[in-house]
Amino acid sequence: MPLLDLPPWIISLLLALFGLVVGSFGNVLIHRLPQEDPAERNIVTKASHCPGCKAKIKPWHNVPLLGWLWLRGKCANCGWRIPVRYPLVELLTGLLFAASPWFFPFGTLIWFKGLICGFALIVLFFTDFTEMMLPDALQLPLMALGVLLTLPQIFRPEVLMKLWTGPTEILQVLAFHNGLQPAPAYHGFEAAVTWQSSLIGLAVGYGVPALMNLVYKAIRKTDGMGMGDFKMLAWLGAFWGWAPMLGILFLGAGLGAAVGLPLLLLRRSRGQEASGQTMLPFGCFLALATPIVVFFGRALWLGYLGWVG
């Protein structure tokens, strides 16, 4: 029998509801992890409270999406305006969970890995966008997790699972295959991310951008990237291997240039100092580049080779 004897759309609905709750926790991470005060960084025992007046949030005001709509985006106690980022993060996380069975075989290691990666990218995107930082408290565990996720396939490589893919269709998938098993047919498995490629991705993900930053600093006398960006590339390398990580780095740099160059030209057109540095949250561009490279990186690379050759 399949893991769950339910149609795929019901699984998506149940996952969406759970994803909304996880998204609410994601907002806690985004707000608290950048705080300088250790007490304010507490995400375990400290109750949810208004950042404006510090009043505890009532449980019925903390319901994902509905609470924000009920309060019309304002604190019930002091009227502090709750940023639209809060329902947006909850909505995106809910959609991530709902869509996950349509991109990865539900209940497998690669499904769990895709969810963790997607949720982390949402949290890091908004943390970097709002605070211009990528917290170590989130990224360092992800480095270790990326390597650990390569181990189950070593010890149980041939474990099969059955999945509903339609009203009468049941297909088998590999439970611990650490590589893409594309939906909806779940065949034509991509090469697995081995522990060797994960460790190389971890090392190269940190080392290559660090070296590029040293060269940039020698020329421009200032940092071109922050250390949080190095760590983000390191855990992405641990998750997906060194080759996709390099694709994420270069596509992220291209997206950053597409945004940064117009800003630089706009500054010059207004007569501002050309030497002034425009700070961009590079982690946001890495987050946007990751799903493109993970799902379409091989096709894009082969298309590029065919174009140049």
C-alpha cells in the first residue's frame, strides 16, 4: 500500500495547513535571529509578543493568515502596524508544503530535503532583505544536515515506496535516493548527492566565494560579499553538491547584477558619488537562483553547451 491511502490533492491540502503553521514559526526566526540581545533571540521558551509594545499575542490573534486579516494588520494592544511580510511568509510556506508532493515523491528523503531547503530559503530571503544578514544559528546546522542527508542511501539504498499519482495509478520510488525523482512519473532519477560531493560542495561553497571576495577587496578596497553569503553557498553545496552550487553562485551573481547595475546608473544620473557602494542583499538572489538551478540546471547547462558548440 502507499504511504498514505489518500488522493494527492488531499495530501496537498493537509500539508498546506501544516505549512501555514511552519510559516508562522518562520516569522519568529526572521524577527528574532538577527537580534543582538540573547534574550530576544530565544525562539524556544519566549512567548510570541508584539515588537512594538511587547504585549503577549493572544492565541486567536496568532492564527496564520486569518489573525493578520482579523486584526487588519495592526497589533490589538497598541496599533503597531504588522508588516505584510508576516502573512506573505505564511502564505509562501503553505504553498511550498502544498506543492511539494507534485515536485518530489511524498514521504521520501528527497521530499524532506526539498522542504527543508525551501523553508530555509524563504526565511533567509526575508531575513537578508529586511536586516541585511544571514544568521549563523540557521546556516551552520544546515551545513551539517546537508552532509547527514547523504548517509541513509548508503545503508538502505534499495528501499522502495509506493505513491498515489492519480485515481488508479500507483508508482514505486526509492525512499532514500538523495537525488531528484522528477514528478509526476518519478522516473529517470538524477545522480545522487553522495557524501563526497556533499563535502566538496561544502568546502567549495565557502572557499570559492571567499577567494573571489579577496580578489574584489584587493581591487576595490572593500568587501564584495559578506561571510553569511559564503555560509549560505556552503550549505547549498552540502545539500545539492558542488556543481549545482556553482550554478547557484553564478546565476545569483547575474540576478544581482541585473538589479545592481540599474541602481548604479540611477545614482550616476542623479549626480551621486560613483564611488559610493550600493549594498544589495546577495542572499536574496541566491535564494531565487536555487530552485531554478536545482530543477532546470542540467537542461540549462546542456542548452548552453549546444549554443556555444
